[in-house]
Amino acid sequence: MKKKLAPIVVGLGLVGLAGCGNDSSSDSAAENETEFGNVLATSDAGDVTTDDILNELGTDNIANRTFQLTLDTILQDKYSDAVDREEIEAQINEEIEAMGGEDQFAAVLQQQQPGMTVETYKEQRINNAYHDAFFAEKFEVTDEEAMESVREASHILIQTSDEEGGLSDAEAKEKAESLLQEIEDGRDFGEVAAEESDDTGSAQNNGELGYVQRGQMVEPFEEALFNLEKGEVSDVVESEFGYHIIKRHQEENIDEELDAIKRQIVSTRIQENQEQVLGFYNDLLEEYNAEFENEEIRTYIEETYLNTDSEASTEEGSTEGSTEEASSEEESTEEASTEEETTEEASAEESTEESTEEETTEEASAEESTEETSSEE
């Protein structure tokens, strides 16, 4: 039912940035700093240097990581008072305990993201908190906006299927209407969802979807949900996924969920305004006088992340230039046309004058001829 969104999560401005890698944060690196030196290994065949390793990793990877760590360091400094590291670590320790201990937790991390360690995960969560604070400030969401932008909902889905034993469109609609009637007659919505819904994920939780944000669901579903009063159940709603029966909850605990709802809204805004996010990063780097000393890394970062308006400006400039040239050409053409018209008019006048002179001469000749004839007579 949900629309597909870009893979950007809260706390990350762009994929691959803001603590998205397996490396530890700059705080962790500072605590366990290693002086590698320039030469890492020697042999009769030659030395292996840090530059060799960096070149092996590639300029793009090094530049991305440099940009990421620079942002991490700046945000940790800027929002040090806004993030409680100890509280985040305590939350993670509770998660570890609930999962059966650190070994089990580490095993799950490895399955989800090979190479991720528990310590790296902790630092990543803390880094994400710094980025959360940054974007919460940039994309400020009021309590009123948060409450208006979400609805707490459950739903029942009846799908159609071309497979043998599946429901045709008419059969799916008929079944949904029959279930709606049972609910209206007093049958528990959650019970029907658990037993009948084809959305197996929500059916395991009695059809509950939690708080649904505007823009998350397909349009027919969203329109129906946001038009419901608290506690109300919709008519049968058709979408590309099948037929839905939607219930809006009373939202009695929405105040407790506001922070999570705001983060969700900010996450969506990040995804929808990535050029603006890059602009925020650029302003942040300027505020902290950040400079990238290596020319290749600097060029890559500027072209990839910081030149969001340059191409548009160039195109605009080209367009303006073309317009000016076109205007000049038009003016030249008009001037040429005017000159031609003036020349033609002048020529016409000259021709007229010549004709007039010729006529006058002919008349004069005729008069002379007449006079001569009269004299002779």
C-alpha cells in the first residue's frame, strides 16, 4: 500500500553520507587513533605506502568518506549539547539485552550488514542523532503540523489474483463488502483483519498500521483515511492492491508519539528536497570554514555535492546569451530591412522624379512643335 520512497533514513541526508558506512565515527577514531605513517610495508620488490592503499580504494570512495567524516565532526561540535550519548548507548544496551545478549545482537548485525560491529553500530546511532538534530532545525515541524499530517489506522485488504483458487475482481469486492457488513453488525475489526486480511504483515497485528503519514500510502487509501473521523470505518476502498476496509483510531497517545512523527516527516522532506539538503551541507561547511586540501578530493566533492546551482546558472547564462544574440540578430535584420525599404522608397522617388522630368520635357517639346507649325502657317 505504501508508495516506494528513496532509500534515505532519518539521520541521513543522502545515501552513503552521515555515518552510513561501516567505519567508526570520528569520536571512536579519536579514542583509538593509530599513526600509520607513510610507509606501511617494505620488501625487495618495493614499498607499500598509505598512498598506495588510498589509490587502491579510489578517489571517489576516499572523497565520499572525507566528506562524511567532515560533516560528522562538524555536527558533533555544533550539536554536542543536543545529543545525549549516554542515553543512546543505554537504549542500545536495552536492545542488546532484549535480543539475548551481545553475541546474538552482533550476529544479527552481521546478517543485516556484514562487517558491522556492535561498537560501530553504537557510534552510527549516535552520529545519526547529530544529523537528526541538524535536520530537525532545518526542516522545523510544529506540533500542529505533526498531528495534522498523520492518522493512526488499521486496515483489511482483500486482493484479487489470476492464480488458480484466487479471487476475481468481482469476488474480492463482494468479499470485502460482506466483511464490512459484519463489522457494521458488531464484529471486531481487529479480529476480522487477523483472520481475513491479505496484508499478512499488518494482519499479524490485527490490521494495525500505526501512524500513517500523508504521502506514504497510495492516493485512494490516503484520501479515504484522511476523510475519516476518529473511530470511523470507511466504505470499501479500491486501490491498485485490491479492496480495503480502513479504520481510523482515536489517536489517544499521539502526544507521546509526536517526536517520532516529526522525525518521520523530516525524513520524508529530506527525500523530497535533496538539492536543498546539499545546500544545507554547503552552508554548514562555509560556517565552519571547511577546506578540502587534496585537489582531486576537493574537485570531486565540489562537483558531486556542492555545485547544486552551477549547472543551472550556466544553462541560464547560455539561455540569456542566446536570447541576447537572437535579439541582436533581429535588430540587425530590422535595421537592414528598414535600410532596404528606405533605399527602395528613395529609388521610387527618384524614378518618379525622372518620369516627371521626362513628361515635362516631352510637353515642352510638344509645345515648341506646335508653335513652329503655327508660325509656318
